[in-house]
Amino acid sequence: MKVLFRVDASLEMGSGHVMRCLTLANQLSNSGMECHFVCRAHPGNLSDLIQKSSHHVHLLDGERANNPGPSEGRLAHEDWLGCDWQTDAAQTGEIAAMLKPGWLIIDHYAIDFRWEQQVRAHCGRILIIDDLADRDHDCELLLDQTFGREASAYEARVPAQCKLLLGSKYALLRPEFAKYRRQSLARRTNGKIRRVLVAMGGVDKDNITGQVLASLNGNALPAECEITIVMGATAPHVETVKALAAKLPWSTSVQTNVMNMAEFMAEADLAIGAAGSSSWERCSLGLPTIMLVLAENQQTIAEALEAEGAVVGLRSWDNGGFDATLCCLIAELVSDEGRVLSISRKAASLADGGGVHLVTNCLLEGLSQ
């Protein structure tokens, strides 16, 4: 049985959508499914990584990526598609007609019910992966792994028979996070901060990592602290970050294109990171986090986690108060080990790393119906 994914990565949208789809594809492959990806050749696409993961890639022309043109019913992220939705649906439909997939899985903010209805005739069922709840869909299954997401956000946006998988228990995390969960939680017996992980996502096109490093000088981190910076293979500011890291007074390393992120997180005492899909990775390992909102679509995740006491929010990073706020938050956590432990426990209660198995089981059940 074949499964077809429609998902993109780029310097603008980042790598998170493709990475969570890869996690699901790997699990489906282990269950005997043949996985195909339709991706547009945007700058920063991850087609090579998908192929290295032993999946098939159908790469669409990316030349029009910066000039999609106007359309009716414009979506908030429509420009991310790289062309008008009719063209994209037609191109994907040709591939789907050839493959006849049992499931079409869509993880793309620029796609809605119009695209889905046009391609539906060529596939068995449709799964939508979303976390915005800002557009209508035509699907049998919808996954939104946002903590606290309520069914009311989608009830008027999907068919009545659509099954909703909502909440962080469905977070699509690679198996390594479940593997390291027990080890990570067991070592958090005190709230001392000796190892700090800085990770702003796979691309970090605005070099927020550099802003963080520039802000660390003179803060309250212990002299024996170790700092690890993780960046993606397509991150454009790696050399700038390495130069800044070399000037820090702590032992600091810059890692790129890492394949063992769970191990890095399990060994860290504090993370400074973005409120994207990696939020659930950190939660599954009970890693206390100072969280930055780097995109509008991350706001809901950040607010929910902060309200739960599972992260510390850094809200003034873009209005001139970044340095002082970050230093203040670090000083507060270094001096309050009890708070660090509390954040860890609350984060760990929100995701356990088993979401990909739950979603895979739903997909397999759908094929048997």
C-alpha cells in the first residue's frame, strides 16, 4: 500500500513540517507502507534528506516560488505554496493518479479544502496535519498536536465524519525521544543548570541564534557551564554563529545537521529554543526551556505551554528588550532550582513520545475499513 505526503520545507517556512512527516513516514514504512513525498524545489528544501531516509521524492518546479500571483479566498500563508493552488493540485493530482495512494497526508499551511477536493479522486483517504485551525478541510482524519487544542476549533471546518486527533499526546516524535525519556527524566534530580542547549530550528533565517549568543555575555550562567548550539544543514548563518560562540567565556560547541537530537536534549539542563514542533521533543524529555516565539503560528503553542508552567516565555526578543530579558530569566532559573524542577515535571507530563504510534494505528485502521 502506498502513502503520499504533500509537504514542503524552505528557508522561509523552515524544516518542521517535513521533519514531522518524515517521522510518520518512517513508522509507516516499518509497518509495510511505501511512502512517497511531493515537495516543491524551494531554496532550503529537504528532498535529499527524504531520499536518504529511503522514501520516494517527486520534486515540483520551484522557479515560481516568489511569484505565486493573486487568488480568490486568499490564505494567510498562500505564498508558501510557490504557485497558485490550482496548479499545485493539478501537479500533485497527476502523481496521485499514478500512485493511487491509500492515504494522502497533507502538512501545508497553504492548502485548504479546494485543493483537497481537486485531488481527492486519486486517493483513498486524506489526513490533514495542522496547528493553525484557520481554514476549511475536506478530510477523513485531522491531526493537530497542539497542547490544549479543543474540538470546537475544527468542528465547523471539517466534514462531520472527520475524526480529530487533538493534543500533544499525538505529537509526531522520532522513536529516539521515547528511547531517551526515562534516562532524561531520571537525571533531573536537582535544578542545577550546568549544560545549556541553544536550538532555534533547522533554518533560523533571521539568525536568532546569533542574538541569543550575543546576549549571553555577562549573564549569570556558572563558570563551569557548557553550551551546545544545534543548527540545521541548511541554516544560512552557521559561520557567524561559530564566530560568536568562540568569544563566549564558557565551553561552547556548534553542531550542525545532528542525527541524535534526543541525546543532546537529554543531557541538557536548560534549553533556549523556539516554540515550534521541537516544543514537544523538549517536553517529552522534561527539558526546561526558555521559549521564543519566532513566527505568528507559534503563538498558540507558546501561550498554552507558558500557562501550564511547562516553559518560561521570552516575549520581548524583537522589541529592544531581548538582552536584558534573557539575562534576567537565566538569573532567575539559576537561583531557583525548585522552579527548574517544576518546569521539567510539567513539561514531561504533556508528551511521552508515543504519538507517532497512535497516529500510525489510526491510519492502518482506516485502510482496513
